[in-house]
Amino acid sequence: MTPQEPISLNVNRSVMPFREKLWHISWSFVVLLCLLGAIGVATLYSAANGHLEPWATRHFTRFLVALAVMLAVAMVDVRVWMRYAYVAYAITLVLLVAVEIRGSIGMGAQRWIDLGFIQLQPSEMMKIALVMALARYFHGSTLEEVGHPTYLILPAALVLLPAVLVLKQPDLGTAMMLLMSSAALFFLAGVRLWKFGIIGAAGLSAIPVAWRFLKDYQRNRVLTFMNPETDPLGAGYHILQSKIALGSGGILGKGFMQGTQSHLNFLPEKQTDFIFTMLAEELGMVGGVTLIALYALVIIYGYAMAMRSRNHFGRLTGMGITTTFFLYVFINIAMVMGLIPVVGVPLPLISYGGTAMLTLMFGFGLLLSVYVHRDIQIGRRGAYGNI
Amino acid sequence: MNTDIDRGKLFGRRVVVVGAMKAALMSTLIGRLYFLQVVEADRYRMLSEKNRISTRLLPPARGMIVDRFGVPMAVNTQNFQLLVVSEQMNDLDNTLDALSNIIPLTDHDRQRIHRDIERHRSFVPVTVRENLSWEDMARIQVNAPDLPGVIIEEGLTRNYPLKELGAHILGYVSSVTEADLNGDPLLESPGFRIGKAGIERIHDLALRGKSGNVWSEVNSVGRVMQEIKREDGQAGAEVKLTLDIRLQQFAATRLGEESAAAVVVDIHSGEVVLMASTPSFDPNAFAKGLTSSEWHDLISNPRSPLTNKVIAGQYAPGSTFKMMVALAAQESGAMTPEQRVFCSGSLALGNMRFHCWKKGGHGSVDMVQAHMHSCDVYFYEVARRTGIDRIAEMARRFGLGTRTGLELPGERTGLMPDREWKRATLHDSWHPGETLVAGIGQGFMLATPLQLAVMTARIANGEFKVMPRLTKALIVDGPQSKEANAVAVSPLTPLGVAKNHLEVVRQGMYSVSNVQGGTAYAARLDFNGMMLCGKTGSAQVRRISVRERETGVKKNDDLPWEQRDNALFVAFAPSDKPRYAIAVVVEHGGSGAKAAAPIGRDIMREVLRLDPTRDPSMTQTSETDVTGDGG
């Protein structure tokens, strides 16, 4: 899968020359991402009824910026990322609290911090920062340590703190993604299965309590998910119209730019959350399966790159990033097909929207950094020496 | 380090587990995609079509109503409407301000426009004003660049160019009410009108035509993106009536201010060539909308302009009924035409005394003379000998007491009383005196002018029970040519009255109009040698008190209008070769001889004068030839 690499002569070398790092980047992976970005541009072109404005051009430039960010992140030594993992987590958590406080003071339900050129969404950033912090934590742990329940209190707190804050925003989709990607990391770190069973049981019993804390619109989303056809003009409208669009596409689709449901505006949010529906309406099952296959390829690349790393932080980070990516893909597509409630998760690299793209590409940068620096070995207490 | 190796092994195993879970979930997505796009594809394709295709009805143009020569009586006129589309305007109030400089808008108008705009989607045009004049339209068109979102649209409204003439027959159209809805989507299209009275109602389905359809692609808010298919409808059929508009015009003028009814029937075909009821009303006023005071004037007018008196006015037939008595008497053998009755001016029955209209009496009269002088005593005696049931049976054969079946809503039955009727409705037995009163067409008896015309037509025809009808043909405008469907006429049933009996009655009617001393001799007709045979009638509408009986009956001229006698006249012409029958009723006109007979004579003269142009063999030729002959 990965290209045949020349055997590195500097197995334990602290510093790699820049050109060698470039050489080590998986360019086939980068090409794969570019392909997905291009599909995004084409789909947004269709969503605007054959116009580059307002979405396609901006999506393209954002992708280029995000691509540059990714490559820059890939160039930074993985040990640097490991060293600053907690710091990154702490800063993100502070930002998350900041938007929460601002929201509660009454500035409206803003979930982002405007930096002028880009709007930072701390909840998005947390998806990466949490992976880094957990990877950092479990990097230094032995199997015995992981076996002690008390050892898990700190990482559990690392997860629950942002998850609760995000849930309060309220952003059910992001909270779900934080919990699920963390669960994957806990599992990979060696936490016993029965502990997941206990947590799962506790979670189920908490549902009635959680129900009381959900906002009305969230409850409606869950209820309409259970039975969307009962209210075709109200809350169930989105799901029903999305299914009609998908189903009417058939095997070969209605043709590029020919999707009647999406172009006649029956389909809501066709440029963001429901873009998969439009793509599958126009390109049919063939197009939909091709896209899913491309996403699967990205995940397989992610696995391969993570597994090639010779340090545990790298492997955990790689797996965490890949899992986050997988969750984006799965939740979005499952949601537009009516398999799970509508929670507002975009389709990676294709949906219009800057923050999710930047988050993902930053994550892929980390993944590439892990891959570029795959042969660096880091001690259990490592990452503090000279880099 | 041992632990690191263990950790690595566990990690490797768990990566496989996590990977397998992801693979399973991804497969679920593909499975779901297969389910939606392959298994359920047809269902969703159908739903998708239903989503995007909107069907709009194209209401057909309503058919015209014309007289027997094709003169339009009900047409559709172009109506220019001023509409505004809110989404094309910068500011509604600014636009309305600009508009009010051209056409005045009241505050009430403005409120309604605002309300309509709020109710509809922003691209739906809202009516500002209907029936724009040419000047207003021109001024709006000139200012069009300054009036964004203002459009003028062409619509059709029903118009009755002859106004009062025939208003009672044509009826009117009006908006569809809840009760009219029957599932036909055409009825639900905005602004659709259906016939609510008269011919408009009876032939509503034919006049309506068939709606067309436009299929358009619409977006989620219902805006039309493009037209996909169009299927034109079928315009409504043209309804050709049997009426002659020239006669309608003449009769309306002749009847003038009277509260009266006149009807002329072809004694062979039953075609109603004239049906006039005065006073009348302008049906166009209904289309525009009446003010409450105008409406109040119409319904409180004692001469009831809204009623078609020809079919809905019920009057005691008076002496015009005497032919029925004579026929019943001959048929039963109670009286031969030659038998005479002495009229002394009154007839006693028990302790009651029944007077003749002529104080001194007529002396000895036979049947023909009794008709000629309209001798009451003669008919008291004949009725007494014949009996009410035989008289009623004869009268029913001539169409009295039942609806004639003319294709107009609102026809009334009149009343032909007999013993059975009185027992059933008044729970009382028939008194002999009532037979006498019935003998001169008074008492319980009621008839509509149309029934009297049909009765006269059957006397003149002699062979068949003539049935009146108003519709000559329904003409459907086909793709190639006009296709006329003459209205099917059901075969007539025989009258079943002996010819010689009828001849006596006709002789009596001839004498009425053509022998000196006949009650209608003053109103006799001689048009190119064509005479008419008539019968007058003056029917009391009030009870005469005992005291009045002693002091002498007041003259009609001394009574208030609503207490005067109804004046009636029936006739057929020409006398030797009958063709038309007429009935005239002038409400509270006084004497039939003075008030009704001259009108009947004048109308009949016009009917005969114009007859050659109406002749079926002549209508084939061009009309100019015909007028030359007739004039």
C-alpha cells in the first residue's frame, strides 16, 4: 500500500533534513485527498446550478490553504507535537470555555472565535487536540497501568470535560464524535472490554436523564428520526426529502447538474450537510459507492501510515485521526440516508465550510508527520530531549 | 522491553477489531444506499416526480348563449385586471402611491391588497382593480417603467349585452360555493364562475366546456421553473335558444312599466319564441356586485323584478279557463254546443247567488256565444252539470296543474283543484258552489302564463300535447368545424280530445276576437288577412265583502293597484292555419279586454310580421332575403 521506502540510514537520528522529510511524505495520499477536494469543487459547482460562485471557488481556495497547512504540519517533528499535546489541549479547552461563557452572557449562540480571516471553532479543534492529549497520555502507559481503573480517571476527565461543554452548546454531533473517537483510543490503548460494557450500561441508563437536558429541537430531531414520515412538512421534511432525492437517483443517477430534488430546492442544506444526497441523486449509486470507496481508501492509508510508526504516540495519533475522519464520513452519510438522527456533521472535504476542512487537513498533517517521522523511537518518558 | 511488545501485540489485535468494525459500518452505508437507490428506487422516483411536477388547470372559456338567429345574449368580455407582484416591487406602499395617481385607491382597497399579499406567496399576483378602462390601462402602460411589479392581465367576465332583455331566462353566473364542490378540480380554480340560475344553470355543464392542463416544473416553494406540457381544453358549447330577440325587444317596450308577463309558443314545435317578464333587471349589475340599497330596491319592489312571471307567477286563469269547461262538458255529454242557457245576470245555488260580470245578463246563449261574451252564468251552469273532477281531468290534459317541463329552474306547478285534492290538503269536502267558481277559472285555481300559453297551443294544435322548449341546439366548437347538436325532442303524446269539440271552442275564440260584440273585438287583428282567436280573462284577486255585494262592486279604477283584477289574454293565430299561441298576464291591469288583449294583439301582429324570417324552410336562405319578404 505504502510506496516502497528506501531503508533509512538514520534510524535514531534526532533531526531529519527538510528534503528527506518531503521525500517521506506519502504523495499518493496527498493526491487522494486532492481528488476528494476536486469532487467537492465539482459538486458545489453543481449545487450552485452550474456556477463557480458562491461556493466552488471559495471551496477550492480553502482547500489550497488547508493543503498548505497540512504539509506544514507534516514537516514538524512528531516529537514536537507530542511535547505540546497537553498545551494544545489546554488552550483549546480554554477557548471552548470562552465561547461557552460568551454564549451564556448573551452574545448569542456563537460557537466560533472570529480571527478575521478565519472563524475558529474550538469544538472542531478539540477533535484533534483530544486525540493528541490521549495519545500523549497512553504513550507513557504500560498494560498494567491501563488495567488500573484509577489510572483511567485522568483521561476520562480529558474526554468528558470538552464533551459536556460541546453538548451544552448544544452540538450533539461533535459531542458524539469526541466520545466515540476517545472510546476507540481507550480501546486501542488496552482498556478491558468489560469496562466499556459498564460505561455503555451507565450511558444507556443516563438516557432518560439526558433527555431532560436536550433542547426541544434536539428532541424533535430524535423523534422525527424514529418516524420521519409522520410529519413530512415539519421536522421530518429534511430526512424525507433527502431519501426521496437519494432514492430517485437510482443506480446511475439523474446526471451531473440534473438532480431535480436538489436544484428545485426540495433538498435542504444541499451545499453543506446534505451534499452527499445531491451527489448520489445526480451520480446515482455508482457515484455514491465510488465516493465511499475513496473514503475507505483514505482510512486504509491512515491505518497503514499509523501502523508503520515505531512510536506509540504516533500509532495512537494516527489511529485517532483516522477514526475521527471515519466518524465524519459515517455520521454524515448515515444521517442523510436516515440511518441516524440529523446531527449536523459535514461530509469531509466535500461539504462547503472552512473549519471542518481545516480541522481535517490539520489532522491529516499530523498523520503525515507521524508517517514522515515513523522511524523515530520515543521513550516512555520521552519527547523532552532535544529534537 | 517485554511490556512494550505485549502492548504492541494487543494494539495490533485491537486495530484489526476497530478496522473490522469500521468496515462493517461502511458496508452498512453501502447496503443502505442499495436499499434506497435500487430496492426502493421506483417509489422514490414517483415521489420525486410528484414533488416537482405541478398541474395547473386552464379554465375553458364559457360558451355563449345566443337567440335563434345567433344574436349574442350572454358573452365573455375581455376584462383587464391590474395586478401587483410583491416580490418584484421595491416597496409596496411607494408603488401603490404611484398607482393612486393614476387610478384612485381607497384606504379600504389598500388594506385588502396588503392582506392579500400577506396571504399569498411573494410571486403570486394580487388583484388591485378589475374592469380597467382603456384610458386607465393606457396610462398605466405608459408609466410602466416607474411601476415595477405592476402587471395588467387579461381575463374573461360574463356579460349580458342585452341587459334587461331575457335576464330572467339567462339567469346569471356566480362564484362556486362549498355546496357546489363535487370533486371536479375545475370548480376549485380561482375566480371560476358557474351558472346559478336560468339557462346558465340548466346548461351549465355544456357551457363550462372541458378544462385543459399545464404541467410545470416547480421548486420547493411552488414557483414555476418551466412549462413541461400543455393540453388545451375544450371551450364551452354555444347554447342556441328558440327565442327571437326582436320579439323580446318589442314585448319589453310594449309591456312598458306594467308588471306583466307575455309568452309566445310555436304550437307545432313547442319552441318558445318570446318570453317576457316585466319589470326586469340588468344581470350585469350582479356580476359587478350590487350595493345593499340597490339590492333592497330589487327585492322590496312590489312588481318583483327578480321573478320570471312567465313560469313563476301563478294567477287565477279567470275566463281564459272557460274553454276547458266547455270541452269537459262536451266530452262528458253534459252539454252539447247547441244547448242554450238563459243568463239573467245571476244564478242561484242553494242560498247563494252567483253573478255574471254583465249586470243585466246575456239572455239565451249557446256555447260559441258564451265564449264570445264570456258569459259567466252559462259556465256556472255547464260546470255544475259537468262536475269538478271531469273539468280538472280535461284541464290536466292541457297542461294545467303540473309543470310544463320547460328547461328553466324555478317553474311552478299552478293548481288544478278537484275533490281528492281538497280532501288531501284542506281536509274538507268539496262544495257545489266551488264547482261554479271553478267554472269561471277562479277559486283555488292557479296557472302560470306559460301553462296558459301551452293550453292555448294544444287547443290550436288539436292533435298533440305540445311541450314548450327553449333550447334549439348546443353547438360545440370542434377542431375542424362547428358541430351543432340539435336538442333531442321527445315524441309528443296525443291530446285525445275530439276534433269537433275542439272546433266548437276554436269557433268560440274566433268570435271573441272577430265578431262584433266579442269581448276582444276592439283588440281584433287583421294582418294581411291573418286573424287571431283569443279569450280574455279578468281575475279577481280580492274577496268581495257582503256589504260591498249589496252596495255594488267597486270599479277597478277606484281600487288601489294591488287590489285590482289581473288582466289575462290568451290567443292563437293565424285563425285559419294556427302557428303561434300567446298568453299575456298584466298584474292588476283591470279588465282583460282592455289591458291584456291589445298587448296580446300587438305582440301577435309582430310575431306574424316576422314569421316568414323564422320559418324553418326560410332560415336556410340568407337573412337579407328573408327580411325583404317579411318587411
